[in-house]
Amino acid sequence: MDWASILGNGLRSGFGPQAASYALLAIGLNMHYGFTGLLNFGQVGFMLVGAYGVGISVATFGWSMWVGVLVGILGAIVLALIVGIPTLRLRADYFAVTTIAVAEVLRLIVRSGSAEEVTGGPFGLQSIADEFHALNPIPNGTYGIGGLSYSSGQLWSLLVTWGVALVATVVVILLMRSPWGRVIKAIREDEEVARALGKGVFSYKLQSLVIGGVIGALGGVMFAIAGQTVNADTYQPQVTFFAYTVLILGGAATRFGPLVGAVLFWFLFSSVSAALRQAANAEYLPGFMTTGGATGAVVLATVGLALVLLMVFRPQGLMGRRQDVITLTS
């Protein structure tokens, strides 16, 4: 087993642009679930809208990529209003079911053959971020040490995506320190008390859904830009639960939990994947763990086990406080 290669692969993924995109997705979820108490199981829908806003604008209509970014953000706002206005008065579990259904319906629509002329259907859209990569000031080459190395294009995407994630984190921190944020946290603590004090609970929850959705859409935008492509099969329901894992790992209702959680989650996920691949090649694993795509299932099971252990021994996450967990689960 080449442990240096395994560690390098984990670090490379943990600090890569994909991890940064998931950090944005988790920051949006933190606004919904961590600070407001909204059980949104369809965050991937906002990610899809952001990604396809860029993809359709560039590849289908020939617009500027920057216009596509605005289209993705506006699409997330519209989606939040469409989902939130009729459903935010529902009980938490009904709202969760509605959001996951909406996200999956959106994915199936953009993947359908009838939408192929606009969305690319099951084939997706390619070459959507040439403008972004043309701005890359980093000379061609490879940068880093050993396994923790990136090409100039990957490094450019990494720096910009993590920069956007840091800006989103600062925005959320400032919002939570404002009077608006105090009302949001009061709604999480006890919605009826906030309503009794004259606060428009529905309006505040809708605003939180919009803000968190826009941040999630930015995750989709940066994910699509970094990969230069969008494909509906990327935005399946498990993406939302990966984002919840990131959030829980770092700590819900914390300032920097989503950032830390994204790094640790992708480090663990990629390290375990690399270790299992090497073990399979060396025939250290039984046959049922290496055939028919079983290795990927073992990776998910291992990451799931780590999350269960975390919830048992530190349910508040690595950066959270136990009183916040009590509030969120009460």
C-alpha cells in the first residue's frame, strides 16, 4: 500500500475546487437548517439551477458566461419563491419531502430528450467557461508538492471557488450578527414565540430560503465552471446528503463548519477510495468487495460509518456547540 499516494490523493481532493463547491452548498444548507431550522432535502436543485444557468446561457444561447452567472442566481431566487411560497407553512417533514421531489423533478426535466435542444438532455453541455479560464493569470505548469499538486487551470479554479466560499461565509456571519439574523435564530429556537412577538415568520423563512438557495446556486456555478461542463446525472439526490454530511461534520450553525467539513469530508472520501482501490489491486479484499462496482459502495459505507461515529461521540460536529444540537433536534 502506497500510503503517501493515498494521503496525497486525499489532500488534493480535500483542498480542490470540488470540495470548495460543496462548501458553498453546505453554507447554503447552514443558512436553511443550521440557523433557520428548515429541513431542506433538495439543496441540489439550487445547485442544478446555478450550473444550468451558466451552461444554457453560454452553450445554447451564446451569451456571456457572466450573464449566465446572473441567470443562475436569478433562477435560484425564482426556484426558492416557487418552492417556498406554497410549502413553508408545512410541517418540517412535509417541507423536506417537497424539496427533494422538486429537485428530482428538475433533474429529470433537464435530462429529458424533449429538452435536449436547450439543456443537452442526457449528454449535458460542454465548453461553458472559456471566458473564466481565459482570465487565468497563473502560467501553465504544475504547482504543489507530491500528490498535493494541481495544474494551472485547477489551481485557478480552486483559488476562485474557495474565495467565493470565504466571501459567502463572511456574508452569512454578518447576517447572523444583524437584527435579521437574531430573528432567524429565534424562529429556529421557537417559531411560535417569534410569531407571538409580532415577527413575520413566513417572510423571514422565505428570505432565508432565498439566501441559502442563492449560495447553493453559486456552488453549482463554480462546480460547472471548474469542470467546463454540466450534466444532469451529476445532480442526483445524494449530493444534498453529501452536503448534509459536510455540514454535520464541520458543525451546523457554526461560522466555519461548512468550510472545515468540506475539506475533511473530501479528504476522507478520496483517501478511503484510493486505499480501497490499491487494496483491491493487491488482492487484499474479498471478491464481493471488488466486483460489480462494490468498491464504491464500500467507500460510501465507510464514510457513513465515520459519520455515525461522529454523531455518537460528537453530535455537534467538530466546531459546533452541544446546545445548538439540542435546539436543532428538539
